[in-house]
Amino acid sequence: MITKELRQSIAEALMEEELFVDETIAPEDIPLETPRTRSHGHYSSSVAFAFSGKSGRPTMELAESIVSHLKNTPVVEAVEVAPPGFINFRIKPQVLRQYLLEALKGGESYGCTDGGADNKVQVEFVSANPTGPLSVGHGRIAAFGDSLANLLGACGYDVQREYYVNDVGTQITNLGRSLDARYREALGQKVTIEEGGYRGRILLTMQRRFWQRTEISYLRLRKRIELHD
């Protein structure tokens, strides 16, 4: 609601600048974003940059002119022009508080819509491969993917989450064979890593941990398996 009102106000101000404004300009085409720096206000628009070329006027001058045409809106406390031509808006505290109260009253259903109703969507995310160490990126993707699925669900979509653990199949078979080779290599045996095997340093760490847990029992078990085969 706040952004809609701000964009509408800017669009009306642009219509006053008859020298360069296309009469078909729509409020939703007005750039409006949240500034990275809190001191720059709650919202900022770079609209003067977009139209300075058409007007043939300096960006700062155009921004000042747009602000002079802005109508008073019930949500805005102050409007400022910041170099090199941004228009910054500060929202009235009571307006922000009112939206917080509405969010609290709405509970978990606040902001939900049915725009995606009758539509199915599948979100596949993370699919971390256990043949290598996990990274910070895996954690970020997990949080991002789950949040995206939650947002789609809040918009009425029938969401299916897909997460591949990748703990079976050829990759894991090759990982096991590679670990076995590194284990026997540590015992002085001559080994060869098969084609498709893993040669990363992580296997050396896995081999040491495996050795600490199993000691000689693994070799005995391996011999039994070979005899059985």
C-alpha cells in the first residue's frame, strides 16, 4: 500500500513535467526501493535518472522539480533529494506502527493470497552431495529454497519440495571403493584409484577417522567378504 501510494504520487508529479513525460507512464513503472543506508529514509527512487535524458536537465535539478510537484500524502513525513539525484522518502511512524498492528492481528495468514491457486510448483534445492564436504553455500541454499517454497505456499501454490540426498548409486559406490583404497594405502599396500573414483584430500581425512573407529577389524571383515565372494 505504501509503495503504491508513493509511485502514484511520483507519477502525478511527472505528469506536471510536460516537456519530457510520456502521458502513458504507469505508476508501477516508477523505480522504488529500500535504501541500503538507514539514514537515507525508508524508500528511495531513482526516477530522476531515468528521465533526465528526455528532459535535457541535470538529474539533481530534475529531482528537485519532481519533489516540488509531489502532492502531500498521508503516509509521508518528509521528502529529500540526495546527490546525485535520488528522491528519499521518510514514512510517518504512526503509519509504520499501524502496519505492524495489522500484521500482528493477521497472524500466520497475514499477507497470504490465492494468486497461485490451482497451480502446482516443484522447488528443488540443496541436493548436497555426500561425496564431498558441506559448505556454507549448502546452508544458504537450504534456507533460501525453503523460504521460497514458503512464499509460494503463502501465495496459494501447491508446493512440492524436492531434496536429493544422493546417498545411493554409482557415486556412492565409487566413494566407498576410493575410501577402501586409501585405507589399504595407509597400511602400506599398493593401490590404484579406479576411473571415476575420488582423489580429493577429504578422503585422507575420512580414512584416518575410519581407521580410528575400526582399527584392524575392517581388514578382517574385508577378507571374509572376499572369501565369501
